[in-house]
Amino acid sequence: MMHPPLPKFYRQRFLLALLRQTGGDLSKMDFQKLLFLAHQEAGFAYYDFVPYHYGCYSFQAASDLEVLKSIGWIETEDKNISLANGIPTDAGLRSHERNALSRFMAVYGRYRGRYLIHYVYRRYPYYAIHSKIAEDMGSPEIMEGVREERKKIRNEGTILFTLGYEGMNFEQYVNRLLKNGVRVLCDVRKNPISRKYGFSKGALSRLLPKLGVEYAHIPELGIVSEKRKDLKGPSDYARLFDEYRKTLPQKEFSLEKLRELLISADRIALTCFEKDPSFCHRRCVSDYMETHHDIKTVHL
């Protein structure tokens, strides 16, 4: 029988190796928990995680599993994942990682179900702050840890944050929002499309509400792509942003919409691509709001 070609991304090969070393069959929940522990306690660094409905969760890993299913490496049925036809999935892994994964599985490989959830919640309570089942664990220690993590979230005061996703994956980005108590993400890209997983309008508007953050798009505050071409240095950006600032008073309707969002939600974040706000027009918008409406702004 012909095997499918090795997955394109190394991280996807790692998923297959993890599944194989657990016997080739896992519930989706156990898979996410063991993948999380492999990263937290064995030093792997392919995925990041967010606090989701049942604890730690990687949307990127879930998406990669769908890719692996589509090309014939795994099968899914209801809430379970299994290797397809006993394919030898350690092929392509680096030898030192195979060894590290084997050592990890020697300790955690038999953790399953409620015991596994309990262990993760107790050790890493931040990832249980949105859990629907934390209270069902019947553990005062877990709930105390969850309460302490919730207290750490900065959620008081009216603040206009700004955040660019350059250099971050979706989970890192979301954790930045959650830990600062952001309630609405306001996308100020003219065309909210991205090749990076999770950062197009469709994905943000679908996934963020599941994590307690609403999504709003105000394209009128964006800059058309033609004006962003051939930006080579600070002087080019300065000219572009000087021109953009002059247009802001003409965008009264959009700026008022932004102000109303802030009034209703207290903590919102403007988002675009660039990591450094000095090289992004969102800085112009936040400066305008700070100057004209006396709003506190913070660049994350």
C-alpha cells in the first residue's frame, strides 16, 4: 500500500508521532492535553495554546489535524482521532526529538480522561479560566488556582489598546488580548486578509467570540494597499502617516463608531499587521482618540 507523502510542515509530522506513541488512537480532548504537556514539560515548541472551553487548546493544531485527515494520515470519528492504516508516522522526525518524545511518553503516555484534565488544570490553571468543566473536577485546589489566574487579568479602566500581529501566531496574539482584558478587537485594516492562520477577517470574527472577545471591522480607517507600496524607511512612513492624519477629521463617522465601542466595552484594541506601532497607521488613530477624546492608549 502506498503511504501518503510526509506532511509539508514539520509540526504536522510531530502531531503524527505523538499520536503514534500514544497507541494511534486518542480522544480529541486527550490529544490537546498531551500535546500541551509535551510543550510545557518536554521543551517542544511547535504550538501555543489558549484557555478554551475545556482548557488548553491550539487552534493551529486543530487545523493541522484537518489537513492530515484530508491527505489520508489520520481518521476522525465523532470525538476521536486515529492513525490511518497503521502508517509509520515517526518517519521524518529528528532523532533527538524522537528520543525526547519517547521520554515524555514514558511519564505521561498513559494519562487519559479526567485524570489528565485534573493534572493539567492543577498545574496550569490559567488555561482553565474559561473552562466549562473546571467546577466539575470537584477540586478546591483547581478552583482556587483558576480564581487566582482570573484576578491577574487586567480588566479595569477604560483603555484603547493597539496590537499588531507581526511575529506572533494566533494563540500568542489571543493570549495578549485576554491577559489585558480586551473585550472588543477592532480591525482597522482596509483589506483584512492574511496568509497567516487565524488573522483574516473570517477567522477572527469566527474564533474570537468563542474566547470572549468580540470582533469589529472598520475598513474606513484603513489605508489602501497602493499607498503602502515602496515604503522603504522612516521618512516614507512619516510622509504616509502625515497624509493619513490630515484625512482623519473626514472620518468622523468611523471615529465616532470607535468611540462608542470604547464607551460600551471599556477595553478595546485596534489591530493591524505591523509589530511596531510607529510603522502602523493604528498609531495615528490612537493618537487622535487620545488627543480629541482624552482616552488612555496603550500599545501592546
